[in-house]
Amino acid sequence: MDQMMPIFAVWGAILATVTFGWNIWRWRSENTLIVVKTGLYEWPMEEGIQLEIRNLGGKKTVIEELRLTKFWNGFYGYLGLCEHQEYASNKYRETVVLPFALEPNCSWKGRIPFEEDSANALKKRLLLTKHRLYCQIFCSHRLKPITVRVSPDDFDM
């Protein structure tokens, strides 16, 4: 019987490790998992930024607010200090309809149009080409916003 004790100990350790891994996997798959896709769109009468937010997790969440953000350059930007923020969910109510209840395996789509012949639109285009424009998404399942760099790549809605 003393010779079987190490075998039982190893078997118990393996079983505990597999159970622990299974519980972590199950916990991660049941929670909310948000994936954001950004890009530019150009229509005959309008151009701007388009967003698609998907919930790949198992629980629903509410998208509460959307902001376009430019962080400070250098050290202060790494700390998360913002130089400029635009509250897109308040400014563009026709194309950014929030709050929105995002169910599991569903998506939300919105557009942030550039203003015609405005200095703000030129500034956004410049920030996009330099990869310095970020989108912050505030959801009900998180205390901190989800921050995503807005990509100038095109994609079809």
C-alpha cells in the first residue's frame, strides 16, 4: 500500500489541475467578452468612423457611452490622461443610438460622421492617419472603459 501512495498523489494532482483549468475556462466563456471593430466609411454624401461592437461571451451587457479620445503624448498618455474627448453618444444621437442592451452573440453598429469642412474633421483625419485616435466604450459589466485604437482601415457594414 505504501508503494501506491505516490501514484494516488500524482493522480490527485492531475485531476485537481484539470478541474481547475475547466473551471477557469467555464468562467471565462460565461462572462461578457466584447470585441470592437473600427474603420473609415465613405458614402457619396458622408464620411466618418464606423464601429461594430460584438458580445462573444455568455452574459448580456449594456453599452452606455461612447467617446472619441486623444491621449497626451508620452508619459502622461501612458498614464491614461486625455488631451481631448468627444462624447459621441451625445453629439451624434442619430447614428450612435445608446444605451443599447447587447445580448450574447449579437452586435451593435454605429457611425460617427465627420462634419463638413470643419477643423474638427481635419483634426480627426490627421489623428487617424497617425494612429492617435482612440474609442472608449463604457459598458455596464466593467468599471473601466474598453479602449480601442481607431483604425483607418475600411470594412463593410
